[in-house]
Amino acid sequence: MNLKNLTYILFLAIFLCEGCSKDLGNYDYRDVNSISIGGLLDNSHPTGRIYEIPFHDTVRLNPTVTGSLSGSDTSALTFEWKVDSVTVSKTKNLFYIANKRYGKISAEFHVTDKSTGTTTSYNCFLNIVNPYKWGYYVLTQNKAKDASLYCLSSISKKSSFDQVLLSSLDKLGKNPLSISGTKKYGASSSDFYNVLTIGVQDAVNPVVVIDSREFVPTLLYNSSSYVGGGDFVFRPTQVQADLYNEVIYAVNKGKFHVLRKGTIALPAFINDPSDYKIAPNGVATPLGNGRYFMSIYDENNKRVRVWDNGVTSNEYNYVNDYKEIAGQELMNGKTFLACSYANIPSINHIYLFRQDNQLYSYRLDYGADYKPKAFSQLGTAAVPTSNQIGYVYFDGRTSRWYMAAGKTIYMASYLGVEFQKYVQLPSDATGDIVKFKILDGKLMIATNDPTADKPGSIYIYNANTMLLEQAYNHVVDDIVDVHLGILVE
């Protein structure tokens, strides 16, 4: 190897060694203190982190903050809570009085590590709501038949039924009929409010629709709401909100009306020569296709009536009255109890009758042309009790019949009517069952004890375990109806 090549190799070796030495000195392998925030609602997006707070109530959030290096030591950390873009706290915990406004308000929690200047954040929403947005609702009447509405809030910390007043209405009226409702959802299953429909027979506004977010009426129905004009008087005997569509069904002077968008439609078959009259509990409450098919029990003529709109786009406008349906004679001589749109494959309507000590259930079948074909018997069985039968209804969600007698609720499959004991109130329960509803995993039972100053009592069960969770004895006036509008647990 000549001197020139040797010199080149030595120069290259020295250059590489110096380069490596300098590169090793440029790296810093210190660990970073990664901050974790816990103890708060966990969801992949802030729209799923919503705290429901009653207006004028207090929000208390106590997050846990830990560092991968510092652990629970927060001495090197700073905190900041912002609500509606305004700093409200410089401590780890949030204490905030919700008295500014209704609605969703953004909230931000920032944790900063002073040693590195890095910030970790958590975002959520405070939904400031009327305390009665969610809860157990009770419609009552006093001895003078004045209607009142009560609510046990499932948001507020109070554990009592409070009377709910509607600021824009002086009084609800006299002779209350029913309370029913549906849910309106936002971004998640926990983001909802209740749309409540209250029916009162003698009132300035016999039907009132309420938005539970601020508990204000959104629709008022009265005699002037009728599209037919004339001397129409709206004094309903039955009122029921549709479970799936924004319509209400009412019976006025025995005739069937659809209420929608603030108007009361003409009665179905206003010129019916047989002068039909809908029996109590006699509307097959529409579900799903109810806008096309309808059935009622006509107590004037002692027969089931079946209507449809010709399966056209002109929904809720019933033009066909089917008078000669095979099997109608099966119900002759029997006492009508209840009917419903069944929402069961191949079964459109279902009916329950009684004769002496026997119960009978019937179904209505339709043909391929969507016209009613025949009534047929589904089942028969003995009445399960010697007590007087009270409230009876068919639950389309579970496809089951329910009936109350005394302090017991009985249940039967739609395939038959062998009623079995579903739940029995405790031995110290007061009064007999007048109404009950099953929804969102809860069973709400109302009783009236005519011997008490406050006749109405409420019992709330877990509908999955059938364990009694809450009992409120003698807390309200005579109970007419109940409704559940709570968060699914």
C-alpha cells in the first residue's frame, strides 16, 4: 500500500470517529410525565360526555389526575376549568351553580405540567335542564275534579313528587283523562327529552303537548283547532299520543279524530248511518302502519269496526269501512275489554273479551290485498281472579296482555290468555291498582285509597328483577294516569 492510500484511510477513520462522538452527544433520553384524567364520563367524543344538571342545581366534578412519573403528586401541575369559555376554577375540582341559562354548555378541564409546559385536556357538556325533563309523571284530580301534574325527577336530588306548574297556563282544567308521551333524541341515547301529551275533558285547552326541556306547552288543542268550523265543541273522552308519529288520537262525542300540527281533523266516518260510538279503551292504538289501518270497538252497535285509507299516501284519512268480515259473530254476547294494533308478524289487530268467568282473545287477519280477511280466536282461559278487573292493556313492545285486579297485576302471552301473576304489591300497600306502565326497565304502579286525605300512592319496581325499589304512600290526590320518561339504566 503506498503512502497516498494510507494517508487517505487514516483521514477517513479520524473523520468518522469525530462524527460519531458529536452525534452521541446530541440525544436526551429523559422520560416524559404523561398525564391521565379519570373519574369523569368516558366517551370517545365530547358529544357523548353530557352531564344533565337541573336549573339552579350545582355541578360537582372531582376528577382523578395521575402522572406516569409523578403518580398522584399534583404539586407540579396547574388546573383550569372553563364553562361556556369562561374560567370558573383554578383548582382540580369543579363546583358550578347552573343558574345562567338552559341548554348545552361546553366545559373544558386543562391540566398543565409546569416542568415541561405540556397541557392535557378533557372536554364535555353541561346540559342545563328543567328538573322535570326526565322523571316519573303522575296526572291527578282532587275532590273537585281539578287536574294537577306531579313529577318525581330522575335528575334532581329531591326524592319527592313535586307539582309541576305550566307558567303559560292558569289551570289544566277539570276531569283529567290521560298522560302519554314519546322521547326525542339528540346525539346519543342519553341525550333525550320527553314530549308529553295531557288530556283533560273540561278545559280551555283539552289537549296540551309539552316539551319537557323547559316544561312549556308547544301545542294547544281546543274547539277552535277544528278544521271543520261550525259549532264544534272539543270535550274528549279519550286522548292518546302515537308512539312513533307526531300525531294524537282523540275520541270526541264517541267519534275518532286525528290531532296533528295544531289542528283537529274531521271525525272518521262522520256520516256513519249506524252512529258508531267508541267504547272506553276501544281504540286499537296505531303502531307503525296505524296511519293506514285502524280498528275500534263500537259500543253502540256491539261490534268491532275496521277502517283503512285504501293503503294510499293520504295517511290517517280513513275511507274504507269494512262491515262484513268473517268471524265477527265470534264476539257476539261477550263484553269488550280492550284492543290494540298488535305489531306482530301476520297479526294486525288483537282484541280481548269476557263472558262470565272466561276470557277470549281474537286476532284480525289480512289478505294479500291488504284487506281485512277474517277474525279468528287466539285463545281462551278462565279469569285469573275473583277480584274486579281494573286496568287492561296490550303492550306492543312485549306482545303481552296485562291486567290489574286489586293489588295484583297479571300477564299473558298474545298467543293465549292464561294470565299468570306478574307482580303483587306488598301487604301494607294502600288502595287498589288504578294504572301502571312498563318502560325503560321500570314498572310504575299507581293505587288510590279513597279513605285517605291523599289517596294516591306510587310504587316503582325494577321490571327485570321485579324488586320493589321505591314506595310513596299517600303522596298525591286521586291518580288518573301515569307516565315514565327516564334514562335507561
